[in-house]
Amino acid sequence: MKHSYASLPAFERLLLLIATFARNPGVGCHDPMQSDSDNHDTLNIVHMYLYKVASELNIELPLYSRHTIQNDLKTLRRYGLLDKKAYRWGYYLGTGAMNGEELQVALNALQSQARYQEDPQIVQIYQRLTRRLQGLNLKHEMFYPVRTQLNRVIVYTDPVEMMAKGKYQSQGTLFEQLNALEAAIIKGQAVELYRCRNPYNSKKIGYEQVYPLQLIYADIAWYLLKEDYKNGHLVVSRLDRYSDHFKVLDERGRGADAQWRRLHIAHRLLNAGWGLSLGSREDQQKEIREELELVKVKVRFFPEVMEFIQEGEKRHPKQEIELGPMGKDGKPAYVDYVVKLPKRSLDEFCRWVYRFMNNAQFIYPQYLAEQHQKFAFALIARYQEVI
């Protein structure tokens, strides 16, 4: 039986359609920002780009109907070049969903995460990708780190590096179980972990049964956002404070929907607070039900730092920045930073304020002002002892 692509024109048309998707990943994507989005025709856009690619390659294509192109799309699905799903957000081949510009941004993010956050999985993936893409002869354009993040991890994360530098402890860390941990997150599996270190509470060391929800990089280290398997308490904990003990308690898992719901709640708490502390279970439940009374905090910042404070217009969603009286130079004498926070966040907020030394003063609540003053006197006394 004669193959439907046995003729050269039909074969060329199919190859050009493949080239169209390879050169223009996402072609045909519906743009909700366009005024005529209701009249969007994905197939018509694909048709237009097909002839554009043919023209660029100096190949003259006969005028083909929509029905013919639809049959070609069925052929690509049949051979696995396209999935059987509906491509409402544009066509692309296999997993090649990025164009050159998007790939460069993604590579920048991977390079930063590999170099500074030292994620061992990302290091391996980035190395594989750089080897693969060198054949494109785009090394300078594609791999130059136009964007990066300089937040540097302060602990070892790669077991191979730890072994090489003689830093390997008798027990490994949870970084050795990242593949299994990420799989558990996706499936919503309950797992058993072992916390081997807790510098804040030495009594809270031992086995934990949790639903892992997300890996978070913040400031200096990797953290695990998790939910207690029995009581639903949401907590963020440093990943390197867990051993390599990892046991799946529920192979089937609770599924993606339950994971998404709990993740959404956890991020609501993170956005409402300051830092990573999610508080006690009792207060957390009240906060989720919007029954928890927030603490209104006011800190006065003085000229040396107040412009920096004013620049942070999105430092917290509930902040207010109030200007003090204007001086002869047309600038305020100070600025007041006002924010409502759950009590769980006050320690981390205070540590942020303390960074500004003598350029910050708590106005209220009174007990935070007294605590700041007490610490200032203690610092003076410590320096006087040295002298």
C-alpha cells in the first residue's frame, strides 16, 4: 500500500511542519491580552508559520487546506512527536517548549542554583545540558550568566563533594535522598524522616512522620516545607538537619490536589508573616481561620537608612511607610515603618531591624522597644569589657 507521505510534496510538508514547531515552540498560543482573543484560530496561525518557514528555507509549498494540516498533526501524534493532549497554549515537539531566549533565561537560573545554592541535582542537570548544547555553537550567547542570584548556601549539600573534602559525617544528610523526596512531594506520599540536629531545641530530635510539600531555598540554606502526618501542623525546617533516613509510609499517596491545597495554605502563612517560622499548631489553626490577633509594630528609621526603607515598596503586603516632619533640605527627619504581623514572626522581624544598628528605633509595642534597648546596653557592656 502506498504511504500517504510517499510523494515529495507531502513529505516536504510534513518535515516543514516539524521544523515550524522546532523553530517556533509555542506557535499558535492563545494570547488572552489580545483584543480579538475570542476569534483566535490556532490552526490558522500554525498554517501561517508553516509557509513562513518554507519561505525562509526557499521551499515553495502548494496551498494546502486546513484539513490537510490537521491530518499532518494526527500523523505527528501517531509517531509520538506530539502528545495526544490538546495544545491550547501552542504547539511544541516532545518537551521542547522553549525558544532560544527562554532557554537562556532558564539556563541562567540553573547556573545560579548549581553554583550558589549548590543543589546537587541541578549541578548534574546543568552539566548535562551544557554538554548537550555545545553542539549548537552558541556557548557565549546561551551560557553567559546575564542573570544570577548571589545568595550562597552555608552548608555542604553534595555528598560527593563532602566525601572528596573529608567532610562526610557518620550519618549522611537528607540531600542524599532528594530524588525520593521530590517523588514523595509530587505523589503526596507520607514519609518518615529523622531529625538529627536541632540547635534551638535539643529535645526535639528524633523520627518525624510528615507530608513533604516543597523544597525552599531562602537566604543561606535549603529548607523543607512539611506537614505533620497526624495533626496537619505546617513547619519549615533546614534540610541538612535531617539524616539520610527516608521511609515511605504510604506508597499510593494522597495526590496532587491535596498537596496543592496545603501548599497554598502554607504560602498564605509565609506571605502574611516575616521569615520562615509558621508558629505553633494552635496559633496556626487560628491564623488559617483568620481568628488570630496580629501585632502592630512601628519602627522609626533615621536618615542614613530611610531611603533604603522607602525603596522597599513591596517588602510586606501589609506595610505602611509614614514620613516624619520635613527638614530644611526637603527630606523627612525620619520614616516610620508600620506593619501588622503574627506573633510567630516577631523574632525574625526584630533580627531584620537589628541590622540597622543605631539607625532604627522601635516605637511600639513597648516590650519590643525595651528588648531592643536591653540588647543595646548589653552590646555596650560587652565592648567595655573588651576595652
